[in-house]
Amino acid sequence: MTRDLLCENVSVSEDGQHLLFAGQDTTTLAAQYGTPLYLMDEDRIRNCCRAYKTAVVAAFDGNAQVLYASKASSFKRIYEIMREEGMGVDVVSVGEMYTALKAGFPMSQAYFHSNNKTDADIAFAMEHGIGYFVVDNEEELFAIEREAAARGIRQSVLLRITPGIDPHTFEAVSTGKVDSKFGFAIETGAAEDILLKALAMPHVDIAGLHCHVGSQVFDAEVFLLTADVMLTFIAEMQTRHGFTTKLFDIGGGFGVRYLPSDPILDLHGCIAEIGDFMKTKAAALGITLPKISFEPGRSIVADAGMTLYTVGNVKCIPDFINYVSVDGGMTDNIRYALYTAPYTLFQANAMNHPHDMTCTVVGRCCESGDIIQPDVKLPSNIGRGDVVAVLTTGAYHYSMASNYNRLTRPPIVMLANGESYVAVRRETIDDLIALDVE
Ligand SMILES: *Cc1c(COP(=O)(O)O)cnc(C)c1O
């Protein structure tokens, strides 16, 4: 039986029975650590970081950097890995910043995003020497100027620009259109207006411009359209106001495979194409190409992750539907409920059985929408105690997890060099009541 297992770190044991992840037997890991369980392949994460860095160095003659958008998966160990790999990071809250700080991540390499940074957030970030604020709105810019003046510093910022590109992906994850809640639109004049305001501020240093247009992008097209609009704007601001953009962050959004039908992203080729386009465009506009940042989140960690569950019951309603209930659900994977996100699933302890029963895999929450995936194929004799694996769960799973129904969140077990270790321990029922005042 040959199946598309989506990523090179997924395979099957020699006897054909068990699903392997990063070369390790998932059924053994499920027995050792319990389920539900998040697995993360550390070697894959490191390889993804290196692939990005190699690609951008080649495409931009070294004048480029890669930031990991850490909202995709945020826990101490991941920031240590990012530091070791020489990556920058995006953070979107005091919580992410604090986690990075506690992991020893250098704050000078951190970029603080968010469309609503409170005064307390801004003060915390400056207190800890954040490298850059990515300014989303005017109120924030004034608050940064005030706080920086009070501290007698000059704070580096990027301005978040909305280039007006619709990436034709899910509405909920499209952020580059003019009606987006994020950033300053070029079309409406808001982008130029904020640039002038920021230029007039003595305690703000505009290091450059930022934009981020989409998600699950598999080819260069969206980035070329974005670069075209942004570089044109950069050239205009130079001509009209003498403003030189030193750094241009073109965002993240590169695609990963959730299904065999998803294309394989040619990362190196895609970034090379973006590089060629930008160099040509900058030359045509008569500007020096700024330093370029990419900030992928999903594509650094998604296929480095897998979730394991244990089946509790199978409910067959003849002529209607077959339900397979697992011991996790929307608390550890909200993405089907949120975006009807697709997934590939296997019975990890019976890879050699035909996966021929159409079923809907559901969680254990008191919510009909608590669905991991409808209409998937699993073996018809699947039952209590069997292990189900959901692939490509490294991004936006643990970071979106909740305690609905007072379920405890799964641990994160890292797989590296043929060994495994706990990076985030399993939550306990005592953790759940830890905040309840006596
Ligand atoms: C979420 C986000 C990213 C990362 O997007 P991915 O699709 O995970 O690569 C990058 N930049 C910004 C501003 C974001 O909000």
C-alpha cells in the first residue's frame, strides 16, 4: 500500500503496521507519554529554519533575514531553538514576549506585532528592549512616542502597510486587503499620512515598512504583486519626502501540506523568484533595495507537528454517518471548527489495514461543532484503544488550545536525533483550579 504521507518525516514501520514520525514509532510514544499528545520533530523545525535562511541569503545576496512568527507555536523551547538557529521572532503579546525572554531569546531580535497594543504592553516591550514595534495604528504610534520620550530613547519601528492585495485565500485569514483591520492602506492615503507623522516624532526611528497579505500561499505570485505595490510606494516616499526605507518586511504565509492534494512548495525557487523580481523592480524605480525580511510561522512548524489520540468509541448510524470519538478535540485543535481546515488522518497502530470506512472524527467536548475532520477514511474495525494520528498539527494547535469543558491541554513532546523529551508537560487537573481563589 503506498500512501502520500505528506512530509518526509512521516513513514511506516518495516512490518507495515505502525506509523512513524521522525523515525520513531508513534504507538510507542502514545504509550509512553499518553494521549492526546502533541509531537514535534525538532530536526524538521531546524531544517525549515535553515532552508529559509539559505534561500533568502541566495536570493538577496545576503541582505535579508528570516523571522519566525511565533504565534504559530509559542513555548519556551521553540524560542531557544530559534535563538540557536539565528532567527528573529515576531511576538504579538506580552505573554509571547515573556516566554521568549524566559527562554533567553534576545529581545533586540524581536518584532512586536498586534493591532491593539495597550500602554502597558508598550511599556513592557520597551522595558525589555524590544527591537522593533510593528506599528498598526495612529494611537499606538503616539503612545510609543510618549513612552520613548519618557525613557529618553529613540524607538525603532516598522509601519504596517496594507498594500490592497487579496490573496484569494480564506476570508478569515486574508489580511492584506484595504478593508483589513490591520495596518495603514496605501490607497486611502493613510500610509503616507502616518509616515509623515512618524517622521516628525523625535523619539521614533522608522526602520522600515511591513506588510503581510495572506496564508497558505504556494507560489510567488502574491508576493510579486505585493512587492510591486510596496516598492512603488517606497520609491514614491523617497522622491516626495526623502524617506529611505532601510528594511522591508514582506510577511509570511507560505503554504504547507494538509492533504495529499496540496502542492509541494518549492521554497528555494519561490524565494529566488521574489528576489529576482525585487532586484529588477528596485533598479527600474531607481532605488536601492532595502534589507528584506520574511516572517513565516506555519511553514516553520506545521509539518514538524503531529497529534496522537486514543479512540474511545465508534458510533455507526446506518445510512447516515459513522462517528469515531477521540480523547481530545476542539480544545487541542480548533481549526476545523474555525476555518473548516482539512487534515489527513491515519490509524497509527494499523497502517496495514485498509482505511476504507468513511467516518467523522469528533472530539469529547459538549459541542456538536467539535469536529476534528468529517468524511475521512479509517479502518472499519477501528475501536476503543486504537491510536489515531492527525498530521500537520505543529502550527496553530497548541497555541490555540483551550480548557473548554475543563479539559487539560496535551504536552508537547519533542523528537530529536532518535530521542524524545518533554518540552511542555501535560496540564493537570490541579493546574485547572490553580487560578480559582479559595
Ligand atoms: C500570522 C502572521 C505571520 C505568519 O503567517 P503564516 O501563515 O503562519 O506564515 C506573519 N506575519 C504576520 C504579521 C502575521 O500576523
